[in-house]
Amino acid sequence: MQNEPFNLAHILEHAATFHGDVEIVTRQVDDGSIRRSTYGEAADRTRQLARALQKLGISRGDRVGTMGWNTQRHLEAWYAVSGQGAICHTINPRLFEDQIEYIINHAQDRVILLDAPFVPMMERLQARLPSVEQWIVLTDADHLPDADLPGVVDSESLIADERPEFDWPRLDHETPAGLCYTSGTTGNPKGVLYTHRSNMIHAWAVCSRDVTGIGMSDTVLMVVPMFHANSWGLAYACPMTGSKLVLPGARLDGASIYELLDGQQVTFSAAVPTVWNMLLTHLKQNDLGLPHLREVLIGGSAVPRHLIETFDRDYDVTIVQGWGMTELSPLGTTCRLKACMKDWPWEKQVDVRMKQGIPIYGCDLKIVDDDNRELPHDGETAGRLLVRGPWVIKRYYRDDTDATDADGWFDTGDIATIDSFGYMQITDRAKDLIKSGGEWISSVDLENAAMGHEQIEIAAVIGVHHPRWEERPLLLVKPVSGAALTRDEVLDYLRDKVAKWWLPDDVLFVDEIPLTATGKISKLQLRKQYGDYVLPQQETAVADAPDAKMK
């Protein structure tokens, strides 16, 4: 058999050749207008950009940073950089500025392409970024801000005189292609270096029927940011399959997302739960429907049950829950029903769909105890979740120590169960479990139960000190606009949904719940803010917990 090497640029070339007239629709960052293009035009522009970057001195192995929203220009940068053998380093603008400074210096980016709204941040940082030689703003001359950045140029002027021709090199399969840093919740962000091989295999997996199942008849709204976890592979999967691609730019509010879903007749989309909660609020407030949308892939954090049920019942849209992480490129599992489950009662089906799902072929996983002994798949026994596979990290960028054990297993930091059907369910992050009276309480399960209340927009649970039980759960609630909830109403709502000894010792109503740079609840920030919170003096029902008296 032929041993043709992988080059990610061939994905876009395939799209241009066989789906050249398929649209790429972008909401422009500059002015919010809608720009229509095609895969054919994008491929031409990508070759122009590759030529321009070469003239700037970019060569194989050089790091080129991008800090941009989901737009056609950003997509072209991905392919132009990695296709010539350089490394596309996606920079998450939601990180703290000192973290952004750290990762640019750690990656030693030579060139940075960025959207105009991020220019002020780079002006503040540029004096402390010695490796950066060139700044390219992803815009045209008319929208280029007056930037205090050495040699700054707009991307349209940069490529204007370049020919749309480029001879993509034959690259070894293991040539690095992309670099993405973790959100740094426990220290400095860590770099994950993807290869052409790992990204290509991951993209094929993303296209498969039981992951996204997208094809040339689909229109995909790619909400998941290109600066976060490889855009869940969709920036490769869409042109690979010839799907029409819709890119939302910087506007991710409910009204803006609905405008694209409806106006572009989107059939498939992907984003974190907060995006769909905002959309749901907009739909209800304006009595709107979703006649074209078929499925939504949600990941990043556990999907609240009410979200799955409401989209099913009221909008005929199937929510598919997925799980992964930056270190997995990022997808590891998706949750779809097996054939034997199709005749189950709807409520029982939703019970299954609340889980993170079955491993994608190519990603092995297991759960182990603290002595590294593999645990049974009974749906009850929880253990540390380990993974391995061709798109799973081996070691972090510029780190000589493997991130895996001797057998290649990577410890995700998650605690999970696996049931007899093979469905994995995250019970918590290891560091977020609450130990009360010798027993563990899952903050994730408590949050999901609370989020089922129609007047709760977002809920978060942390453990705080208790003089007798070591830790007890504190529930923080952001109510929906105009709601007048009370502490007792929330606790009464939870009484028949969780074990008695899991009930929070207190409920605090807050205006905002902090999110991480990847859209997850920031437990680290909440623990800093409320870690010294003094719970009301009351008897907690931990004595009802299994084996509590012995422990």
C-alpha cells in the first residue's frame, strides 16, 4: 500500500477541488456584517498567505501565533501555517494577560496574527514578548486600527500581491502542526503539540456517524472557538466532508447565534452549555423555533438535564453530549443511544444521554483506583479516568518528562464510572470532589440537579470547611433575570433529587458565577472567594450517608 504522508493543507485542497463552490459564511469581526465566500476562494487565499509568511522568514518548525475569533481569515491562517511545516499556536484571549505573556514566550512565537479587538492587549504586552517579530491584524486597510505594534500590517494588504499558488511540501507524519495551551487552572498553562498525523486521524474520527456524522449535505455552525482545544476538530472535519461552514465571529449571544442558525439553515452545531443556555433564553423570550437544526454537540462541562429535555421536547433538536480535553485533541467520547435502547422510555433514554458516552474508536479509556488497579464497569464504582490513543498527549511541549505512565496511559484528573454498556460518566474532577463525613459528594451531580430548576440560570458547588464533617457543599446560584428565588425553595426542589446527606448546607445567590477561559465554572476562583465562608450552624444529615458512622 502507498505510504502517502499527511499534510493538513490537503484537506482544504480537497475541499477546493470537490466542494469548491460550497459556502463559508462569516460574521465579520470588524463590523458584524455577513461575508460569503467558498472553499475554492479560501484555498486560493490560504496559498497567498503561505507565500507571504515565507517572505517574512517563516520556515518549518517556527511558531506562528493566532489570536482570533472564528472567521474565514483565521481558518486560512491555520492551514497556511501548518501546511508549510510551521506550527500554528492558537492563543486563547480569555486567559489572563500574564498567562498570555507566558505562553507566547514559552512557545517563542515569531509572528502573531490577531483580530483587531485584541490589539490593545498586545500593545500592553509587546515590550515583554522578545520573540515576536511581526504583527498581522486579520482585517483590511480600512479597518486596521492605529496600533502601536512594530511593523504592524493588515492581512489583506499582506496577501494582496501574492499569487494564489503554493507547493505544499511532503511532510513526515509526525511533523508538528498545532500548539494549544491548557487553561492553567493549577499553575502555568501547559502546551500540547499536535502533529499532522494526530490531527488528521482525530478529524476522521470526528466525521464518523456516532461522533458528529456531518457530511456534504450539512451546514455547520462552528461556535466552539478555534482558540480552544483545536475547535473540537471541526475546522478540519467540515472542509474534509464538504459541509457548508458558518463562522460566528465575536458575537456569541443568543440573538446573534439564532440569526445564523435560522438565516443559514444550520443543521449541526457545537459549543459549550453556556452558549445553548443563552440561546434557549432568547428562543423562549421571543417565541422562536429551530426548524432546520438537527443536532448539537455539547462539551466542555456536564450538560444539564433540562437542556437535553427542553431541546428534545420543544424544538426537536438532539443534544449529543461529548467529553474530551486539550490533551486529547480534544474528543474522547460521545453519547448516542445503542440500538437496544431505542425502545426504552424517553426518561430512561435521557438517563443514558446524561453520561459522557462511549469512547470514540482510537481512544482507549479505563478507570483505576489509587493503587492503579482497574475497576469494574458497573456504573457505580468510580475511579481515576485514564486514556491513551493516537491523538492523546505523550508529553507536554518543551517538557522532557512523559505525561503518561509506562504503558502509555494519561491520567485525565477526572473521576468517572463506566457502566455495563460501556458508557463513561464523569462524577467530578478529582480536585473538586467534596469529602464529607468520610464520603464523597459530586459537585457536578449537585450542579446538574440544581440547573434543572427553571429559575436557575447557572449553579456552582464548592466544598467549604465544616467543624464536624470536614467539608460540606455550598451552592452558589445565579437566578434567571427577574426570578425571586429563596434558599428554602432551592433546597426543597433538591430534596427528592439527591441523597439527603448531599443537600447543600447553604445557598448563596450571586449576580455572576466566574468562568474559566474555556467557558467552564472556575472552581479555583470560587474557592478563593468563598473558601472561608462560615456555614450556618445546623445539624447536617451526613449521619445518613453509607458507612458514615464507621468512617
